[in-house]
Amino acid sequence: MRIAIVSDIHGNLPALEAVVEDIGRRGVGTVFNLGDSLSGPLMPLETARFLMAQDWTHLAGNHERQLLTLPAGRRGASDEFTHARLGPQELAWMASLGPSLRWNAEVLLCHGTPDSDLHYFLETVEPSLLRPAEMAEIDARLGRIDAQVQLVACGHTHVPRVVRASSGQLIVNPGSVGLQAYDDIHPHPHVVETGAPDARYAIVERLAGGWASTLISVPYDHASMAALAMANGRPDWASALATGRLPRG
């Protein structure tokens, strides 16, 4: 059993298309999408239509929830841009998605953690830094899940990382397909940067001894998406897309 995991596409259709081509080249037929698929100043409508045509397992992320539940004026700039470009069909598709899913006896999918689409799973935000989470923190966020679960897939932080919980579950964050740097103010101001513009995803495989994972980066025409972000008034996104880092100064 081989499965591709994508997350945090953020309306970056060229990055998604490059990832899908790479998935096909590797002969993987099953794909999980962990959410935050559309929000951003890029190509939300085109990305939605592409995803709606795929026979994939999709989740909603925090941005899907915010797009559907927050009124105009309370949405962030990326969500406002996206909401204005989606039609009833795309909004209905988003509303049909849940934030977590038990795919089979062994596999649990979530956007953030099993209990929250906003909490980081494998990272911890402190007032002065973003750091890898300690094992006790990861175990607490994992919670008391069914002992049959051996693989947990999560997204949200855009940081590719693989950790094995103390109870044995493999936890895989594939990173972000479409946005390689961002900043946030919750729970404290912090910056996430991967330092490269490539699209990210993961492949997991069920072997005789358990689940194995591979984190993959895929080049694509990131310059065109950086130019589009700049044209749409988002220099922060332009820098993130071009370099995997946010502007300095």
C-alpha cells in the first residue's frame, strides 16, 4: 500500500500540478489532501475545480472553516480574496469536508491535530521562537487514540517532518504544496520558513514491519506564482513563493 499525502496547497495550482505529475511518475494511485487547499492571492477557483475533479480523500483545514463561517470584514486578506472568487459549487464542496478522518483501522488523517485544525502537532510556538515539539507534547496532542492506529497524517504548519510517538505511531507532516513561508500571531508571533520554493509532499508505504515515509520536494515555476502574488498586492507571499523566506526588514 503506497499513499501520497498533500496539504496546504493554498491555491497554488502550478505547484499542485507539478506534485500530481511527480505522484503519477512514482506510480502512486491513492492521495490524501489534508486541507487549506484554496486560501491565498493566487488561483483559488482554478485550484478548487482541479481538486473537485480528483478521486482523492480531502479534508478541510482551518482556512476552509474560516472561509465558510467568518463574515466579510472578519476574514483575513487571503481568505477574503479567495471567498470573492468562489461560486456556490466550490463553497458547497468545501462545506462537505471534515477536519479529520479515520481512513481505515490503521490510518488517521487530520489538518492540525486530531482535536483541532489550529493547533500545531509537531512544532511548539513559544514567545521567542518556533521549535520542534518535545515527545511529551506530541504524545499529549496525539491523545488517547485507538491502539490500532499506526499512521497519523497532519498538515497546517507547512513544515515537512516525520516523528514517531512514544506509543509507536508514525506521525507525518508532508509540508506545504503551495506556500513555503508565512507568519502568524497565534499563540505568539512567529515565522515559518522552509528556505526553498519547491512544492512539498510525502509518500507513505505499508511495509511488513510497519509504515515508512518519504518527504519529497518538487521544483515548479514558482517565479510565475510570485509574480501573481505581487500583482495581487501581496509582497509577503511573493517573497515566500520565490525564496521560501519572508521579506527582511
